[in-house]
Amino acid sequence: MKILIVGSGGREHAVVDALAQSPEVRKIYAAPGNGGICEQAELVSIDANDLDGLARFATVERIDLTFVGPEMPLGNGIVDAFRKRGHTIVGPTADQARLESSKIFAKRFFKQNGIPTAEFAEASTLAEAHDVLERSKYPIVIKADGLAAGKGVVIAENPVDAHRTVQQFVESRTLGEAGSRLVIEEFLEGEEASFHVFADGRYFQPMVAAQDHKRRFDADTGPNTGGMGAYSVDTILSKRQQDTILSRIIKPTLEAAESYSGILYAGLMLTAEGPKLLEYNVRFGDPETQVILSRLKTNLLDVLIDTAEHRLPSRKLDWTPDAAATVVLVSRGYPGKVETGKQVFGLEEAKRIEGVKVYHAGTRCEDGKVYTAGGRVLNVTARGSTLAEALERAYFVAQMIKFEGKDYRKDIGKKGLAKQR
Ligand code: AMP
Ligand code: GLY
């Protein structure tokens, strides 16, 4: 089979690595890929958002199966464009992807379907927003309606910060059109969890739970990022929490979002009143994918084919009881402006460490050397029979790899370890 992977992050590297284990896979292309993916796939220099270019490539190369990593092409209709040309692609249509691409659409959907979520109000003018803020309790959460690459959610501690944020979003349009309409919602307290399912349009299969670390610095301080690390271990959710998530969140969603297929990722807050849905993503999480796929024993290609062909009920997913952890190595300055082009050392040595894989994110390869090319550079991912062992291995390699300006959080998985004590 010939496979096309759309995207260029650590998530896509983990998917490519899992698919490369399949004997049926003859060739993998990645558009545009990165400096690590190129070891297992041929890089194609087509932007992940160039839908026509990608569809033409799939036709010319007779691609058998396409998998899309990021939300933007899904929100823009890559699945519709590929299906129109008769290509097999795993993912939701643009209409279905509104669960992620419009927060207003998503919140209305949660409400209509009785899904537990934070109380909220909508606002599409500055006056409306100010009116809501006058009546609110603090802290309050302000969300831009559209896709904003992780910059669209602000937790305001007081009215002054809240008014300033809505002013920036609605009037100064700091996020462009994405911030022209808002969701203003209740602040929920608790631990977060990421829960993914494969959905085939009729049925679904749950994956193991994971926990992301969104804030830039230790002890969950500093700005929000794309994700600084993740872990997956069976103790993230109790049986009861898992049952609630399936029966009150995932099932009603897939019944209402008719024929949804692809990956559905629920971002949850585990509150004292039970799990509540913060948001849906219509794709795999990054860096959650790196830990989730590390625990998947079933061949990923088979699961993706079943997802595309409505055959998930007959597929049982096998997971290792092992724990997995990933530590994201970032460039100094992330999530702000970063310097790129620094050479990365230690990658060959890291390959020799048992139980560890280094997935590339913002890297590029030139003359056999790897250079940094973005904010999130590498995802050191390790498995272990316990979470402590997985973390120890990941941190050992995180230290071993060198590039100028390297930084990472030192407390990935700490909450998971505390829970096990
Ligand atoms: P979202 O893109 O909606 O997942 O929001 C990004 C992050 O903001 C989440 O992962 C949470 O850490 C935080 N967040 C979003 N909504 C809420 C809320 N209602 N209460 C507390 N934190 C939230
Ligand atoms: N790790 C968060 C996300 O992928 O949205």
C-alpha cells in the first residue's frame, strides 16, 4: 500500500513510525514532514493546507490511504476534496470538523445533546461581551470561536484582564476573523485528561487515556503551549470516570454527529461533579499521540483501514499495560519567537537506549545533519513497566540530546506519579 501522511509534527512522526512497522506498507509519503520523518517516508514539499495540491498528488501517485494530522486542513475540507476525487482518507468532513473549528458550534452542540460541559454565553460584539463580563464570576474563560493555533483561549483572573482580552479579540482582531465571535465560559477546576476514539461512521473504539501538559513552565505556570509533554497510564481515569465519558459524552456525540469518521479527541476536565467536556478536537492530540501509539499493540494500519471502511466493531484493540511518557524539547523563547537552525547532537546515541524513541517535530535534515526548525523540536518518548521507569528513560535521553537553547519541563508525569502513591 502507498500511504500519504499530511502534517509535520511529532504526532505525524509517531503515526509514520507505527505505519512503517506494517509489512503491507510499501511506501509512505509525508507532506511536508520533517527532519526525522524523512528516515521512514519520502518528504513531499506540499503545504498541509494546499488541499488541491495534495489531492492532485494522491491521484498522480495512486495513494491508497491518506491520514491527516492537523486540524486546519480538516476544517478546510481536505476529506471532502479527497472523497470527491475517489480517494480513501481517514478523517471527518469540514462540516463535522466544526466540532473543533467553531467553539460556538461545538458549545451549542454539547448543550443540545445534554453533554456535561462548562456553562457559557456567546458574544459577537464588544457590547455583548462586556455585558456578559459584568455578570460573571472570576476567573472566567474567554475563547475565540475560530481556530487560533492554541492562542484562542484566555483565562482571565479579573474583570480588567477580561475586558482587555475581549477588546483585543473582537476589536483589535489580534487573532483575525477567528476572534470576531466569542464563547465566554465558566472556569472549571480539576485535572485534565485527553480521551481519544477511532470512529468509523457507525461505531467507535476507545483508546487509552493520556494527560497533556499545556503550560510552558513547571508546576503548570506560564503561557499555554501546543503541549510540553504527556503520559499515558491506566490510572489516569477510574472505571467510573471512563464509563461516564463513554456514555454521557462520546456516545451521544457520535449519535448526533451522524457518520463521523476519523479520530475524535475529547479534552476533559475531571471535576468534583464528574468529567466535563472542555472541547473536542477532530484529530489526534500532539503530544498525546506519541504516548498513546507507544501503547498500541494492534497494527495501526489495520485500525485505520477498518476506520475508513466501517469495520471497527470487528476490531479489538490491544494495549500494553506499560506506561508511556513523552518530554518535549523546545527552543529557547517558545511559545514566543525562537531562533532556529541550531544543529542537534546525540540523536544516534539516543537510538541505542532501550524503550526510547525520539520523534521529531520542528526539525529539518540537511546533508545528513539535523537542525532545529521550530519551537517544539523533539519529543523524547519512552515506555516502561511503570510510569516512573518511563519518565526516567525519557529524561535520561532528554538530557543526552544537545542543541543550543534546548529547554524542557522537568515535571512531566508528576501528577500521575502522585496519584499512584
Ligand atoms: P481548549 O482549547 O478549549 O481545550 O482550551 C485550552 C486549555 O484552556 C484547556 O486545555 C484548559 O487547560 C483551559 N481551559 C479551557 N476551558 C476551560 C474551562 N472552562 N475551565 C478551566 N480551564 C479551561
Ligand atoms: N495536545 C493538545 C492538542 O493537540 O490540541
